[in-house]
Amino acid sequence: MNFLRGVMGGPSAGAQPSGAETIQKLCDRVASSTLLDDRRDAVRALKSLSKKYRLEVGFQAMEHLINVLQTDRSDSEIIGYTLDTLFNIVSNDLEEEEQDDLEEENSQKQVDDLGRQFTEIFIKQQENVTLLLTFLEEFDFQVRWPGVKLLTSLLKQQGPQVQQIILVSPMGVSRLMDLLADSREVIRNDGVLLLQQLTKSNAAIQKIVAFENAFERLLDIVTDEGNSDGGIVVEDCLLLLQNLLKNNNSNQNFFKEGSYIQRMKPWFEVGDDNSGWSAQKVTNLHLMLQLVRVLVSPTNPPGATSSCQKTMFHCGLLQQLCTILMATGVPADILTETINTVSEVIRGCQINQDYFASVNAPSNPPRSAIVVLLMSMVNERQPFVLRCAVLYCFQCFLYKNQKGQGEIVSTLLPSTIDATGNSVSAGQLLCGGLFSTDSLSNWCAAVALAHALQDNATLKEQLLRVQLATSIGNPPVSLLQQCTNILSQGDKIDRRGSKVQTRVGLLMLLCTWLSDCPIAVTHFLHNSANIPFLTGQIAENLGEEEQLVQGLCALLLGICIYYNDNSLENCRKEKLKQLIEKRIGKENFIEKLGFISKHELYSRAAQKPQPSFSSPDHMMFDHEFTKLVKELEGIITKAIYKSSEEDKQEEEVKKTLEQHDNIVTHYKKVIREQDQQLEELKQKVNTLKSQNEQLQTAVTQQMSQIQQHKDQYNLLKVQLGKDNQHHTSHSNTLQMNGIQPEEISKLRQEIEELKNKHEVLQGQLREKDSVIENMKSLQSETGTNEQSSQITAGLEHGNELHRELEALRIQIQSQSLDISKLQSEKQELLQQMNTASVPALGDSSAVIAAKNSELEGRLLQEIKELKNDVKALSEEKALLKQHLDSVNSTVAVLQNEKSKLQQEVAESKKEQDDLLVLLADQDQKILALKNKLKELGEPVEDEDDIESGDQGDEDEEEEGEEED
């Protein structure tokens, strides 16, 4: 601060200059100083004044500070001071001071305007933001961290403009993504805050950040920080993930396909001991649940939502959420958000809805989770938001779930009610809530029961069978009649909460029940008191609160007209229209009907499926009911203004259409059956085709086998004829002369000799193979000199082997010649046997025939043995050729290695020659130097003299030793 004191004049300078003057001097010093140290000190002084004199520093020094960023980029210290100063100017974070609320509000507005103005000045030149992005690439802490804070503040002040500049900047977003990989947690955490501001309401940047592997990095940070037990860093990461995924279908699909949903399951692994939840853990878990809801929000495309729902079931995330739902000790707000999350995970997904129906609470006896939740919904002591969440969960369970609707309605039917009363069913809870003295329970139960009937005409008819016991001694009444009775009593019953709310809930239930169900309309009209009650309610001029009830009564009466099948003579469509015209008036009726869609609470409920109300008094309309009103309002208006003739024509058209629909349905059924038959026939044809192909291939194979057998049979037949002739002549020849046994013995001896020679040759080959292996091992173990000698010896051995193999080859050829000679001798013997004369047959012909057959058998056996031996010798010959080829290849390898070694020897000789030349040159130089020294008069001893002197000394020593 000595520099600052010097600028401000010091203590002896008299009057102290103002802050603006000091800042002006510092700015001049920054602009005009040639020394970097002076400029650095001036910027440091501006930084210290920038918080107290923010306006002055901003207007006077902004341009100079930007110039410093452009010119002094090589000095990290002055860049760090400059970025800190700019952050102080742009940031709107005020120091905590004691001031009134009004003053604080006014000062905050001024500060916001000031920060926005300075931000506009800085980003007016886009190059400034681009320059700031380059500083974020610096690893130096005192440059990178202030840069991150400054860019975050710029995004807070002028988010869309700065986002657009970063978006068009080359690799702008990628540079910012590198902050998440910084090993310094301060920069990494502030980088997360920077990306939060960067990704707000900008789908293009959100996509780029997502495809820069943001999901992987953020989930790693959350895991490293301890998931829900982590600190505020986990909260910041979850907020950034919400920015990336909310209302961004592309990123949601990328998140699902990247298997990141599976990594969310450990977030909800809450231990058994749920006491002592910290505020940060509650916040983290709340954000995690909201992130799950972002992926399965009803506003997302149905296909994407369904895919995420199935993934959550298969990876066990839904099961984990249900565990939290049924756990004890969970904070109320976490339990409420968990119920909402489970609601949207199961909404419209059959597999998830079926699983949820099977979940039981850990109680004794075990109860269904649905029953436990409904008990909370109809319990007026439970918090309002929790009851709304349970209603939403029940609605989502029944959404597009006819199986679940049937299970709920079945608990109300007489055949399934538990007579013992040991367990409470969902239907009993709904009836209890419907007729309780708490208006909020009435409304919730009515809406829940209406969802059980939504778009299901069969269940609407079945619910007409429900009978209720009102009091002892009185006959039971139907559920429909009880609802109308409570509706007609109105204000007579003392209720807690809004009285209008109960009637609105019952009217919504009746409208849903009667719509598209003529049988239910007939049951309703059968009670003669219902129509007068409705017309009386519509005709009265009531207050603003009652107008909503009037509109719903008009809607219910319109449903009774439109869906009336004219089965009751006194309540036909035409008579009901005349009653409206006489007692109410058509225009007045349509006006009262329009009260519903014009109501503010109707518009709020129509926005989203989740029932979210600020207070119980605002709980009037259900989202699905608003869809029904929108559908029926125009239809009822047209039906009221139609004449009787038009009604007749419409009825005729309806009948015709019904007949046509029946015919179409019949033909559809026939076509469906024919399609099934066609599919079955196609399958049969395909199976028959495959069987036919298999049979054809089998027949082809069998034909070929038969042909082969025929050929073999013919050959055998021919050979049998020849063999008979051969055996006859052969036996006669043997009887004439005894040559054959001697020849056979010779052949046997020669074969034995050939086998012995073959074994000897194989032994020699094995010896040569072992010699070659020894040579290879010696070659790898010895040095260069020994290697050359071994290779030379190996080559000599190889040559010897080559010569020996040639000799073996000659021997094999001679053996083959011997074999051929033996075969030729055999043929000659056979010819001699054929040409020999046949001797006269004597009395001993039978004995001779027996001997002949015996000799023929021996001869055939020996011939077979000879053939086998010849075949074995040919195989041995082939093996010897293979061994010869391998030996030749080994010799070639050894010759290559010998040539390489010879080349190395030649190179070493060449190097020795070069060294000798160098030594000769050095000797010449030494002689020349000695000659110069001699010319200069210096004593120089020749090497010959030195050697002769040394020799003389040695001779003298030897003489002395001899004398001793």
C-alpha cells in the first residue's frame, strides 16, 4: 500500500485527494507507465479501491483494464489483479451492512442496474469475452480462478448475450468443460457454477455440454462426494444436471442410452437408521428425486417417457424408491416428493403399475402400499401436500390401467368384500372418505373413484351393483343413490372445510360415471327427485361461489340428455329439453354451463396432471375432468338446440351407425379369425415345405448310396468270377510244383529287411534332428566369435546331413525298385499258374480241394499284408521327404546367418584398416612435431633410444641377479 499512499499524496501532503482523483491518477499510471512493476502496482491499487469506489473504478478504469488484458498477457500476476478488479466491478454481491429493508431493496436495485451496465460495456466488444476464454485455459491459479468468477458474473448479468458469444467462439464450450477436470476443487466447484449459468435456457449449449461428456464427469463428482450425503458441491452438480435434462429431449435420450439412469440407483440407498437427516442431505435427495421426475415427466414425448420408465424398473430404481416410500423416519417433504416421483415413474407403464400393486408395507399383518397411501389421503390429520401427493400417485396408478381399475372397483362389489372385517380394502377407504365430514376427504375420494371409472364403460356398469348400508334397520341403497342424496342435502350436513368442495367433487364423480354410459343415466333418471334438484340448482340466482356448482349441475343434466337412450317414458330427451326451456331457458342454461371453463381454477387444473394447489380451498378441479368438460361442452350445446325431428334423425343415424358398427365388428371378427387361420396354414405350409426338402435330400442321398452299392456289387461279382478261375488254376499249379511257399518266404524276408532299414533311417534322422537343436541352442547362448564357429560346424553338419539324406533317398528308390521287382515276379508266377496244364482228377480230389482252399486263404492274407507293407513304406517315404525339406530349410537359415556374420567380420576388418590409417597419420604428425622441436633446440628422445635404454636396464638387472 506504499504505492497507494504515494499516489494519494501521503500524510504530509495536506488535504487528502478524493477517491475519484486517486482513481484517475492510478488509471493514468496504468496507461502511461512503461515499467511493468508500476503498472502492476497501479492495478493492485485499483483492485483494493474497486469495492468501495465501484462506480468510479468502473467508469474510469474499465478501458485501461481491458487494455492490460490484451497487452500484458505474459505476466500472470497483473492479469490476476485485473480479472479480480473487473469481477468486483461487474459482480452484484453486496457486503453485509446493517440497513432497513426498504433501503436494502432500493440499494440492491441500484447495484443490479450498475452491474448490468458494466457487463454491457465489457461484452460490447465480443473480443473481450473471447480473450477471457483464453485466460481460462491457463493453469495458473491466480489467473484461472478470477477468470471463472468473472465469466460467471457476466453470465448472471447478461446471460443470453454472453451465451451467444461463447456459442460462436471456436471451442468456447469445450474450454469451459475442461474446468470440471481441474484437480483443484475450488476451480472445479466454481466451474460447475459457471456451467449452471451457461446452460440456462439454451438448448444448443445444453447439447454441446452433454456431448462433451458432462454426464459422466458430473456423476463421478456426485459419487466421489458421497451421493446424497455429500455437501453443497453435490447440490450444484444436480442443479446443472437438471439444466441439461429439463425440456431437452435430445439430452434425455442421450442420458438414457448412455446407461446413466442405472448410476442413479445408489443415490437412493438410504440406510435403516433414518434419524438425523441433515438439511443438506434433504436438499440433495430432493434434487435427486426431481431429476428422476425430469426424465419421466408427463410433458415429455410418450415414447421417451415409457423407455425411461422401463429402464428404471429393470435397473431396480423403482424398487429403491418404493423402499423409501415404505420406510420409517423419512422427513415429510422427502416422503412427499418420493410419492410424486413414484407416481410419474409408474404413470401409464403397465409393468411398473403391476409392480407397484404388489408392493406391501412392512406391517403386521402386511398391507398393500396402495391401501396405506389411501389411508393417509383420507386422514385429515396428514399434511395437505402429502394428501395431494397420494392422490396424484393413485391417479397415476390408474392411468391407462384397466387391470388396476378393475382391482379397485372389485373391492367395492358385494362378492369380494371381506365379511370378517379383518382387513381394510381400497374400496372401503374410498367410500369412507366419500361420505366423511371432511370436505377435502370427500373431494379426494370422489376424484380417486372417478379415475377408477375413467374410459371404462364396463366398470361404470359394475359400480351400479354396489350397495351401501346407511343405518341399522333401513334397506341398503346404491352408491349412486347415496351420492345424489348427499348432493341434495347440501348445506344441511355440518362439514369441516369448504362445503362447495364436497358438492364439486360429487358432481365430478357423477359426470364421469354417467358419461358414455346410458345404463348409468337410466339409473340416475329413475330417481324422480334428481332432475328437479338439478333444474332448481341451475335456475336459482346464487352467489359467485355457487356458480361453479350451477355449471356442474348443468353439465350433469346435459349428459343425461345426450346419453339418454329414452328407455324411461317420463325422462325422454325431448321432455328434458322442454323442461330446461320452461324452467331455465336455453340461453341461461348454456351460460351456466360456460361457468366451468371460464373459472380460474379450471384453467390452472388444465395445465398439468399433478394436483398442485396453494391451499385446500383452491382444490376444485381435476386435470382429467377438464379434458371431459372440453369434450362435452360443445356436444351438449348442440344437443340442447336440436329439435325433436333432428333428434329422431340423429337416433336413426345412430341406429344405422350402430348396425353398421355391428356389421363392421362382425366382419372384423371374421377377418381376424381368417387371418389367424391363414397364419396357421402358412405355418403348416412352411413346416411341410421344410419336411419335403428334408425328405428330398434324404431320398437323393439314399439313391446315391444305392448306386454306389450297385457298382460295388458289380465289381465284386466280376472279381469273384476272376478269383474262382485264379483259385482253380493256382491250386493246380501248386499241386504240380512247390514254388509258391519259397517265393512267399523270400518276400517276407525282404519285407523284414526293409523294415529294419527303415527303423535305422528313422534313428539317424532323430540323431540329426537332435544335432540341429543343439546347434540352435548353442547359437543363442554363445557370443559372436563362438557363434560363427558353431554356425560353421552346423553348416558342415548340415552338408553331411544333406549327403546322408541323398543316400537315404537313393536307398528308398532302390527299395521301391525291389518292391516293383517282387510285384513283377508275383505277376509272372500268376501267369505261370494260369498257363499250367490241369492235371487229371483222382480219387483224392476232395483232399486237394481242401488244401487248395487253405493255400488260397494264406496267399490272400499274405498278399494283403504285402500291400499294407508297401503302403506303409510309401508313407514312410513321404515322411522322410518332409524331414528332408525341414533339414533343407534349417540349412538355409544357417547359411543366411553365416553370410550375416561374414558381413560383420568384413565390416570389422574395414574398421581396423581405418584405425591403422589413423595411427599412421598420427605417427607422421608426431615425427613432424619432433623434428620441429629438434630444430628449435629442444632435446627429444626417440622411441628407439627409449626402448634401447629400457633394454639396457633390463640386461643390467639380469646380470646382477646372475652374480648373486
